[in-house]
Amino acid sequence: MPWNPDQYHKFQATRSAPFEDVAALINVRDKMRVVDLGCGTGELTAKLANMLPNSHVLGVDNSSQMLERAQQYKRRGLDFELGDISDENVLPHSEWDLIFSHAALHWVEDHRSLIPRLLAKVAPGGQIAVQMPSNYNHIAQRLVLDIALEEPYRTALNGYVRYSSVLSIDDYAEMLFAGRFENIIVFEKIYPQVHENSDGVVEFTKGSVLVPYLERLGDQADAFMNTYRQRLSQHMPGSPVFYSFRRIIFAATKALA
């Protein structure tokens, strides 16, 4: 699906804060082989690479628009590549010292297959570190599903709706244990946002959860946005508006034997 880097970067500071939390869980070593799944426009991948001395970091994303921006950060030890995380062959090597992902895995279906597949690609003694939104129960996201199921949008979308693939923190902890990982850290954290009114939340979701809907709606996209904006203002009236954005963070190290 096409991503708009400018829309996404309207809330760059807000989207970067969880990166700092998951990056703080990385066991920094020399000469690591690292992949950043869902690297987007690359600035955070570059920041990741700067944290890891003498390492080779590969940023992977399925958006050519995002990767076009990422090319400005390319340097020795930092490359970018077009690839889909859902593709079983997306990782060119069989063992990585660090598999990292910031705000991307929630776009991939079937985490009960995805996560074990990624864990199998971590080298013994290597690490996985992931952050992803888990805000699917918030009214700002529930309204998207509700409106998508109403006419005329249901027909315009050809019945498309996207249900969250994100599991519970217990599920991720259990998968890490089953994959022979140690030092397991799994938690949820709310990253508060304060907007002047509900329109600020609309702009935030326009750069993320709304993307696949707006792509499919064609000439109904503006009407969908107007309906969403009106409904959300009814649920989040007044000024300022507090938006509690929930995310899951997990990290663990693969056992040596």
C-alpha cells in the first residue's frame, strides 16, 4: 500500500518516543549483523546503526516511497532494501545478531506464524527487539472498522476491513520462551498524546491505520474522512483532547545452547 512520508512525519517526535524505549533494551556488541524490519524513511534505522559499533545494519521496507527517503542515510555499514515482512524469504541470511522492528509488525497477519519464524532467524546469543502499536480497542480505531462496514463505504471497499493481528503480551512472552529465548522482557506502555481537539487524532490516524482504507476508497475517501472526523469529535469532544496510544514492547536473547 502507498505511504505518504510527509503525513507520517507530521508526528515524528510522537512516533519516535517508543523507538527510544525498545532501543534501550538492545545488548550492544561489536560487529553485529542487524536487520530493521519496516524501516520506513530510514532516520531511525540510521540512529540504530549509530548505536552499534562496526555493525552492518540492513533496513527493509515494502514501501518504495519510504525507501526513496531512506537512501539519504545509506552509508558503509547501513543499507536499505525493498522487501515484505510477510514474505518468508525476506531475510537474506539465516542468522542475525539482532532482529529489530519499530512500529511495523502489526501490519503483518498471523503473528502465531510470523513471530516463531523470526525467532528462528536469530543467532544463538542474538536478540530480538520489537515495538508495535496495540491500540486496536481505542475508539479512534474502532470507528474506522464501524464506518468501513457501513454503506456506501462497504461497497467502495469491496468488503475490506482490517482486524488487528496483534496478540496479548502473554502470547508473545510464551512464544519467546518456546523459541528458547532468555532474559524475556514484555510489556505494554501508553504513550500519551495531547491534541487541541479530535482533529489532531484524525491527522495521526490518517498517517497509519487509515492508510489501507483511503487507498481503496477512491472518490469516496473524502466522504469517509468527513464521517470519521464527525464521529470521532462526538466521542472525543472538547479541547484539549487526551489520546492514550498503547504499544507493546518485547525483547529477549536466544539461548546459546
